[in-house]
Amino acid sequence: MTGLREVTAFRAGARRVLGLLMIVVSVALAAGCVLAFADWLPGNVARYEEYRAAERCAADSTPDVSWEDCLREVELNIVDTVVDRGGRNSEYRATVDSERFQGELGFGDPGPLLETLQVGDKAVATVWRGDIVALTKDGVRQKTSDEPRDEPQMIAAGGAGFGLLAVLGLIFGTARLVAPRNLGTFTWSRSGKVLFFTNLAATFGVGLPAVWLGIPWQLVTPAIVAVVLGVGIFLLGIQRSAEAGAR
């Protein structure tokens, strides 16, 4: 009997420690959520608006600094290209060289220009604030990965995902601290796993279509919260029904 009590006490202590760790992780996730909405999202929106409003540099001006707020066209040489359609590990980049710019440019896909470039080709780079944002050759233009994009939806989705994980971690962690011997529905197998993967699916399942369809980012967070909250309420209802049936 004494051995059973010691084992029970040990398990309760371990659950309290795990609960404390979950709360600590929740604080970090909450910080990520705040950072996403307070810094990354407004910064992304502002940078895109500034880029869209940027004008071409004066034709007779000579660049004397690396950072310019206007759009400047610079001729450069193609040193190497990589077009690797490797699925998740796909790689699309070009190595360029000029008097002012040397190094690699990343791209999101192989076309319409990158896959046609050859070593030794000359191309025209569009430069903004020290970054090459596009490459053009023979009238064919392709954006680089450094070009500002109007895609705040995924930042909002990520922030919502972090925030909901923080809430889940706080609830599950507090349950382990307060009632380690009676966790009820607050376990990984009963509700944690479903809620975790529901949150993950909602983050990408709402965020990515919102980007593709141009849905305002302000609608992304409420949609994700509604999905996860709906699943949570459904699971709680099932748990209560099971408890009532057991009585």
C-alpha cells in the first residue's frame, strides 16, 4: 500500500513539473504571438506599401550609397544558376556578379526567367534599398525572394497559431499543477492531440488560401480561433456526455 502511494505521489510530482514546463513554453509562444502582431505584421505591411510607392531613380543620378529608397536598374552577369525541383528541398537560385553586386539570389520557383538563364548571360537587376528585388532579361522579368510581398495573411495565421498554442499550454499546464491526479479531459490522448493538430491544420488551412485568394488578413485570426474553439467545445461536450453516461 505504501509503495502504491509513493508511485502515485511520484507521478503527481512529475505531472506538476511537466505542467510548469508547459507554462514556461506557453509564455514563449505568447511572446511570439505578440511579436507577430505588434512587429512582424505591421512591418511587413509598411515595407510592401513603401516598395509599391517607390519611384525609379533619376536617370542621370549616380549611386553613391548601397541603400537607396528608389528603384535602380543595374546590369550584371550570370555566373551560375541552380534549378533543383526536389519537392520540399527544391532550390532555385542564381549567382550574379557586377561592380556593386556579387552573390546569390534566391527565387521561389524556376520560371519564367531563371530556368532559361545561362552562364555568361547579362541581365538587368532591379535594386531597392540594397536588395535585388527582380531580374529581367529580354523583357522577361522574375521576382526574387527579397521582393516585398503583400502576404500578411500568413503572419496573422502564424501569430494566431502561436497564441492558441500558448492558451492550450497554459490550460493543460495549470491542470497538471492544480489537479495532477485528476486531469479529466486535459490529457494528450483525450483532447491535446486533436487540438494541437487542429490548430496546425487551421493555421495553414486558413492562412495559405487567404494568401492565394487575397482575403484580408484581419479575417484570418478570427477564422482560426473559431475552428479551434469549435473543436474544443465539441470535445468537451463528448467528454461530459461520456461522464454522464458512466453515472
